[in-house]
Amino acid sequence: MGIIWGHLMAGIFFLLFSLYYSVLVSLALLRRQRLLKPPLPPREKRGHRWWQLVPVEGVAKVVFSLSLIFPELFYPPGTNRLMMVDWEDPQRPFVFKDEWQHVTMYGFFLLSGVVDVVSQACQARQNLKLERAAEALAFCVLVLLMVAHIENKGTLEIRGHVLLVVPAFLVGLVLIFEVWVPDQPLLWVLKTWMGLVLGSWLTQLSIVMYAPPSGQPWRGENPMDLAFLTIFFCWHLALGAALLATVYGVCSLWHRRFSFWRKAPGAKYQPCPTGEGSEELEKLRAGARRQDGGV
């Protein structure tokens, strides 16, 4: 939507997902996990209740994407932008370019959510590579259409969207790498940091273009306004790093406290009994023999 709420909702969507990923990355680093999101066990071992099978992340992508697509086509009430060609005009021109670009962007994130749901809830085994590839495709489409989106725009809007392309491109690039090398913590951190910058900058850009706090519109013909727009983007780079560091610190405190609670009071290392005739040792030997016999 070419109004503040359309851009603001998209910015909040990316910001919330990036904060969620920042928690995942922080816990994965603290726990020294090999993968950011370990694969799910086979479907028959996950339980049979619906909330044990439905992937929350995939459903959230679908819901958020649909909540952004429908307003593009039908807001305000009574509007219908489903038409792509003006058939009443003899030249048959395309119409609603901006809205269909937005719908296409959100549509690929909707596809990513559907892939997550199918991979985790409908297949016997989760297909992590397919999920990463679908998410990488969504960000590649976002970058491609964002570059085309700034055609015939004002100077201020072009500068703001070009700066928006930078974190989106880096997130997409990292996701492409993660299809083949998902076990690189530096890539996790870079992806999450750029995702936070993408969400916060899109939120800021919606305010700059539609509701500046000063009450005076930004002027694209003024070099000073353009310079400060770039300065503010650099501040968002620092803000994203600060948010990620804060989330890591909070997760670190929680992880230490949780680990402390899980330790039984007075629990100490107990060596395995090795003396002949030990009851514990005989139980271990009997268990080993049963396992060997079942192979």
C-alpha cells in the first residue's frame, strides 16, 4: 500500500521475525549447537496432537503474508485492484504496478511459509534444504522487485529504497550460502543483524515518507536531507548490532540461570562401578547383551 500502514506493517513483520531469529542465534551460540535449527525427529515420533505437528514459524509467515496481501488489493473497503490491465483503454496499459509488486514480494514469503508447513507437517521427514531454498528465493525476489520498484520515483524515495536493498541483499546472499553450509555461526549472526536492520529501516522509512515527526516533509532536492537519510541508515546498522547484543545478553543470563536450576543440589560426578560382582555393572552388561542380540 502506498500509505504509512502498509510499509509500517511490513517493517514490523521483518523486525519481529528478526528478533525471533536473534533469540534462536543467541541460544544456539550459548548451547554450542552445530545447526541453528536442528532437524525435527521423524513424524511418527513427534506425537499426534495437532500443535505438535503444525510449525509455528511457517504458519506465522502465511498469516503475516496474507495480512499484507489483502490490504494491497482491497484497501480501502470497496477497492478492487485485482485487475492488472485496463481493458477499457484501447492501448491496454498495465495498472496498479506498485500494488502488484508488493503482492508478488509478499506472495513469495507466503510460499516460504507453505513450504515450511508441508516440509514439517506433511512429510515423513523434514526437508531443511528445501525450506532454506524457499526462504532464500523470497529474499531474492524482494531485492529484484525492490530495484524495479524505485523506477520513476522521487530522489528521496529512491535513496531510501536503495539503502533498503543493501540489508535485503545480504540476507538473501547468506540464505543462499546456508542451503549448502548451514553450520556457520558467523553467517547466522550476519543474517540476523541484517534482518534487524531491514526491519528497523523499513519502519523508519515509512515514517520519513509519510509522517515525519517535524511535520515538514523531507525534500529530495535538498542535499542536506539526502545526506542525513544516509546518516540515519548508518545509525540503524549500529542499532541492529545493539539489539542483537542485548538479546544475546538476556539469553545468556537466562541460559545460566536455567542451567543452574537444572543442576540437582549436591550432584557430583559418579564413576562407573567396575568391580566384579557389582550389581550396576551386571545390569550394564545384560543391557549390552540384549542390544547385541537384537541387531
